[in-house]
Amino acid sequence: MLRQGRITPAQQRACDELYPRYGIPYSAAPVDAQALFGRSAPLVLEIGSGMGETTAAIARAHPGTDYLAVEVHGPGIGSLLRRIEAERLPNLRVVRHDALDVLEHMIADGALAGIYLFFPDPWPKKRHHKRRIVQPAFAALAARKLAPGGILHAATDWQDYAEQMLAVLGAEPLLENTAAGFAPRPEHRPLTKFERRGLGLGHAVWDLVFRRR
Ligand SMILES: C[S@@+](CC[C@H](N)C(=O)[O-])C[C@H]1O[C@@H](n2cnc3c(N)ncnc32)[C@H](O)[C@@H]1O
């Protein structure tokens, strides 16, 4: 699990030196994305960006969209900050804080063009399922923060979590499934090395793409 990784000196240095430049301190009031990015563009929030490989690739491939990556894991934050610096990604900023708090308080209702949730912690033990982020309250919160037509895109490699996501998101009245069930992987989610290896071993990945009504 990522969470157990120790922070490297380079990642720590990135947190110290680059967070002031590319990080956004948590605030309980909605951020002004236009002021933050210096333009008016669609805004996508990513929950749990991990080491930031996918996040940076998406931001690089879609310069017309602005991205907020939310993560609590120090090594991941450091790693992503280093990518932003190295790749000069003006459309990507990082918030080191709990993503549910950020969604609830830092994002105005209807402000998002998209919410990405890629490979959230699976909490495989049955007694831990209640810790999974995709729950009815999450679905309602996410729907409220999306603009009409905005997309909630989740992906997981755990079948029973995928089925839970399908049931929970499908039950939220403000969301409609863009597919008959699971969706084909949208072009905007790049295949990671990890995923490519898993697919080679016969592991499956499930994508869910819901639209705000
Ligand atoms: C299994 S990792 C997947 C990371 C990345 N999305 C990927 O696909 O490689 C899940 C990530 O979600 C982060 N996370 C879990 N709960 C979170 C929360 N409430 N707020 C922000 N990040 C969270 C963890 O720290 C971890 O980095």
C-alpha cells in the first residue's frame, strides 16, 4: 500500500520548497479557481492522486482543463510536486488534505466539470467496507459539486468494489450512467505501468462514468 511508503529526501524537499508554489492550503471557503489558474477553464478534481503519474499525464494531455489533485500521502504529494516542476504544468495544483473535506468546503456547488477517483483504497476485508470512499453520502456530495453534464469517473481493480460503486452511484438520483453498466476506459485515463502489468496477468479493471443530470 502506498500509505506505508517512507518519504524520500527529494520528496520531502519538494513538499518544503514546491508546495508553497504549486500547493493550495486547505481552506474552509470555496477556492476561486479563476484567480488560482489565471483563466476561466473547466475544473477537474482528482481524489487520491497517489504518486501522481496518471495525474501529470492527464494534465499534460489536456492543457485546456485545470486540475486539482487532492492527496493525503506525503510521498505522493512530494512526487507529484516534482512532476509539476519538472514538466512545467501550469494547469495542475495540489491540495494536501482529506478529499471529502476539500469537496465539501473548498469547492462551490456546481463548480466542477469532472471528478476522478482512480483506484481508491479497496479496503478488501468485509468489516472494513464501510471505510470505502464510495458510499451514498459521497455520491450525493460528488453530484452536488458537479456542474450539470459534469462527469464522475471512477476506476477500480477490485470486482466487489466495482459492483458496490455501480450500485451506489446508480442509486444517486442526480447521476446518470453513461454506459449500460461498466464503461469502456475513457481516453483521458491513461494506462499505468501497474495496470498494464495487471492486465497482462489477466486482472481486470472496471471503469464507471456517470454524468450529472
Ligand atoms: C490505492 S491509491 C491509488 C492512487 C492513484 N489514484 C493511482 O491510481 O495510482 C489510493 C490513494 O488515495 C489516497 N486517499 C485515500 N483516502 C483519501 C482521502 N480521504 N483524501 C485524499 N486522499 C485519499 C491514498 O493516500 C492513496 O494515495
